[in-house]
Amino acid sequence: MLLLLLLPMLAGPSVVQAQIDIHPSDEDRLIKILLSRYKRRGKYGRPVKHFNDTVKIQFNIQLIQIMDLDERNQVLTLNVWDRYNWYDEYLKWIPSEWGGVNKVRIPPSKIWTPDIRLYNYADERLEEHRDALCQIESTGLIIWLPQAVYKSSCEIDVSAFPFDIQNCHLKFGSWTYDQSKVDLELVGNTEEIDLSEYVVSNAWNILSAPAKRNEVSYSCCPEQYVDLTFRLIFQRRSVLYNYILILPCILLTSLTLVLFWIPPESPAKLMLGINIFVAFFLLLLLMESSLPPAAASVPLLGTYYCLNMILITLSSFLNAFVVNMAFYGPRRQVPDILRTVIFSFFGRILCMDNLVQPYLDAAKARRFQSADTHPFVGVNGDSTNWGSKEPSVPTDLLLHSRQCSNDDESVQQLSLIDYHLSEVMEFLRSYRDRLADKDRKDKIGKEWKAVGLVFDRIFFIIYLTTIVVSMCVLLPIITLSHVNRVDK
């Protein structure tokens, strides 16, 4: 007995301190009482005295970060803090009876919590929230601030890419309780998302974040359900895209202007046109990689790329056609209608009179001159017809042949001379025909080259007009579309 009495004294003050620590505080006892009370009533029923009473839930989200916008899958990922406020009739107490304790913290799994869900979720995960204790005040007010990462579906509009403005929304509401059972309101009657803790994104700039309460009836149920819709309107920061999409487009556009000044017969024109076409196609693929597949609308920048590719393709076709007609294709005169339209109309409008006027004069001269008449001046100044098939013999030789007709040797010599003269005349005639045919083909080739130069000037004007229109019309259209989407 003596040893048992002396044992606590030998243990020292640590045992006495441990006995004091075991004594629960007022907060501990209050939490145990509240949880035991809740365990008896259960946590599945709404915390109301009467069945017809309505639980008022105040809800809002505090945006922390825009984590990602997946344009291809049309999914928006946000890091937010949810804020829930509601009153629980079974979690009230008088602070003076519990040592002045007016707030306690309890896990949400121990009490009733509203089944607020994100309607337009696009998440493969089962849980969105991170565990957070509920703060309970003596009046029964419960404040719950869980962290959450939401993945919601968002309709992506890429018509103004990369200067686009996206309008995404998050729709929250009770999944099973209608308005008569659970009513939703915005915390503090604020009509916007809380951005006080927002971390500025490098890719997006938030323009506005309105919130709205809606009452909707669904096809499944006759009752009305309340939801809170939070909209996030944000614009893409286009600084990076200015260097990888806009600046290369401007440089390639400048090279395309140079393309229309290269002569049609130059092989560098075809090579440069093909290279520019491939460069625009690569830019188009680079832009497509950032867009959703099978997008409903085509970006204006993509339309501009395609327009450049069409003009380059037409210019390459024109160049190949002109080169083929001028050098390798069939030699044929330029049709009169085409000559009249290209030389008489476009040539003068485009200030190319020095180029087209010789061909217009040659066309007029051909109308008044026969193409089969080719005069030739003989040795003695007499003109002979080169188109006759009979060989012409000089007059002096004929007279000399008559005087020496009795001499056989002279006759043979004269016949030999006449034969050689006929061969010479035939050679000259064929040589003249070849020169005439070559001149005719050269003139036709030069005329087709002139047609190609006029077409190049026409395409240059069209392309220059396209650039000016794209700067003066497309940019205002993009700006106005931004304003309209923001207003909506």
C-alpha cells in the first residue's frame, strides 16, 4: 500500500500534467454534443423543423486561376474556391453556456451538405473538391470554403482567332432538390465572380465575369429548379501569335507582291510561287493545331491564308500557260477578243501603253497587208515573185544562151549555171521561209509574254487590293464581333 501511494509522487509532475490535459475543453465538449445530436437525427434529411420549410443556400465561386482552355476538346479548366452559406437548425447553441465558444469546425462528412453540382461538367474524375472543414457559428450559420478544380464544357468560337474572345459559363445547382426544398442565392447578392485572389494568366485576359440566378423547368420534372450561372468572358493574349502567325504572314505577303513582278519566262517565278504556297500551307497547319477539329466557323486569318494560296496558284497556272505557249506549246495567234480586252482595255487602264501599243499597231497592219505577198529584188534591180514555182533566170544569160545556141559546150555550161542558180534560189526561198516562220513565232511568243505581263499586273492590283481590304475591313469586323460578344 505504501508503494502504491508513493508511486505517483515518484513519477513526478509529468503524470499530473497528463491528467490535466485529458480534461476536454468547452469546444471539444460542444463538438461532441453537436455530433452526437446529429448522429441521432441523421445527416441525410434537410436541417429544417418542418417538411415544407426551404433551406436557403448562398453560393459563389472565387476564381484563383485559369489553368487551361483545351480548344480541340472544348474544355475549360479552372481553379476556384467555392463558398457555401446556409443555416442548420440542429447546430445552434448559446455561447455563454459553453465558455464563450461561438465558432467550431466540423468535417462536412459528419453533417448535411447541399448537393450542388456543376451541370456542364466535362471531367473524368469522380471528385472535384478537396476536403475542407465547415465553420459553424452559434447561430447555426455554416460557412464552407472547399477548394475545387472544375472542368466544364465550353463552346469555342474561333472566327476571330488569334484575336478571339471566349464566353464560357459554369452552371451550378441542386441535383435533386427543387426550389421549394433548396433555394439558391448569390453570396451577398453580388452579381459577379469574386476575382480578389485571381492569379493573372499569361494566355488570357478576363474582360468580365457576371453571375446570374435562373429558375428553370426541365422535361423530367414538373417542379422548378434554381441554378446559378457564372459567365467568364476572356480574350486571348495575341502577343505570341503576332510573331508565329501574323508576322510571317506579312513577310510572305510582301514576297507574293514581288512574285507578280518577275517575268513569266523566268523559272524563279514558279519556284518562288511554289515555296510561298508551301509556306502558307505550313502556317495553316500551325493554326489548325490550335483549333477544335471540324470547327463550325473558319477563322478570318485562315480565310486570308487560303485567299493568298488561291492567288498564288492562279499566278502559277498563268505563268506555266504563258511559258508553254511562248516556248514549247503550239504557235497560235492571240485571239482577237483576248487581244482587244487585254491590250486595248486593261493595258491602257494599267498604264502599260508602251508594252501593248506595238502589238496593237501590228494587228492593224495585218488587216491591210496580205500575208502571202513577199517581194524580192533581183540582181539587176528587178522585182520577182518568190512565191512562183518556176526558177527565174537573169535576162543577160538568156540572151547569151540564144547567141550561143549553136555551141554545145556553151549550152551545157549555161544549163549547169541555170541548174545551180535554181538550187541557190530554192535555198534562199526555204531560208527566207524559215526566217519568216521564226519571226512569226517570236512575235507570237512575245505577244503571249505581253499578255502574261498584263495578267501579272492585274493579279498584282487584285492582291494589293486584297491586302488593303483585309486591313480596312477585316480588322473592324473582328473588333465589332468582339464588342457584340461582350455585350451578349
